[in-house]
Amino acid sequence: MSMEPNPFSLCGRTILVTGGSSGIGRAVAIGAARMGARIAVLGRTPDRVQETLSLLEGTGHVGHVSDLTKIDGIEGDVQAILDRSGPFGGLVYSAGASDVTLLRDIDMEKAERQMRLNWLSFMALSQAICRRGRYAPGLSVVALASISALTGQVGLSAYAGTKGALIASVRSLASEYAPRGIRFNCISPCPVDTPMQRETRSRLGEEWYRKEVLEKARLGPLAPEDVADPVLFLLSDASRRITGTNMIVDGGWSLS
């Protein structure tokens, strides 16, 4: 008796994970490798990229060190990874920067860098990967957005703006690339226990964390794996008819 293929499997696919050296990106890389994918880990810090690679099951994984805020270098980054790993079956854009700052205190140069990393670099990377010959049939692109783009939170006007741009662009790209069989989707989590989030927590204090995270996340605070699992679903054929969505993963955080 023949067995139907597992629609959740990622066997044979090359998945590029940006921000793969820590947090959600690292959890995605570990999970995707477990599901059979070859992983290309892109991060800024060589030691942390190598640490992620050491945690991956399977073979054929590669690491690439790059600063995605340097837009002009993205084309070369993609070609270098392509030469080592072959056409891309998935892209997970988990690189990003966050800053809790009131409007009166926003450093516009810092905000511009945040917009570049959180949105413009995603556009440049997608542009480079979506050229013929660089992607495998059924390419799935998943971008990590944020619940802050959908809710009004004090001090996050700049950050929320970058994630709102990401969500809006993903919807348009989903329409543009559907005829080629390429899918674009977003995941919008509430605060997740990552190094970036722990930095915010240490700056704003435990009372902020209790009120803004623990009390609101009805199903409990999110770990990176809680976000990685929905990402793996969107990378797989199990979601082959899903494109242009923004999946909210927040443990009930946005219910009130």
C-alpha cells in the first residue's frame, strides 16, 4: 500500500532564515531542519551563526554572515548562498530591530535604520530571491511582523510603522507572485521571550512585563518555538492554498 506524502514535510527544500542566529529565527532553523530541510542561516555575528548550525539535525546546512541594513550587499549575499545551497524553497524573514521610544524622543536616524532592517531589506531580499532560476517550485516566503502593527501601544509608533509596512507589502506581493506559485505570508506575534525582548524587559521593568505580557497573554507568554511552529506550517505544502495572510500568534494577547 502506497503512503501519501506528508504535507508538513520540508524534505529536499532549502530554507533561508534571516535572523537565524537567535530567538525566533534560530527556533525556525532548528524546526525546519528537523522536518528535513537544508537550512541557510543568515546572521550578523559569526559565532552565533555557527552556534545555530551546531544545533541543526541533518546535513547540507550553511551559514552566511551579513548585515542586512547594507542593502547594496543583499544581491551578493543571495548569490553566494545560492551557489552553496541551490534554489530556495523558502525564505523566513526574522531579522529585525525594536525600540520602545515616545515620539518626542525618537532618533530619526535610528528610526530610519529600523525601517531599513524591518521592511526595506525584506523587500530587497525578496526581489533577489524571486528571480527565475533562484527559487524552487512552490517557494514560500514568511515574514515576521508584530501585533504592534494592529494595536495601539505607547512608545511603539516607529516600530509599529515598520511592521505595518511589512504586512501591507506582503499582501501586495502575494497577489503579484501568485501566478508564479510563490506564496507570501506574515506572522504577527505578541512579545516573545527572545534576547531582543529581554532587553526591552530589563529597560522597562518587571511591572511593565507583568501588565503588558503576563496578564494579556491568556494562554501564557510566548516562547520562540510557539511562533516557529506556525512558520513551519506556512513553509510547508500543508498551507499550499494560503497566501497574503497575516496570522496572529499571541496567546489571546489582542483579545482586549
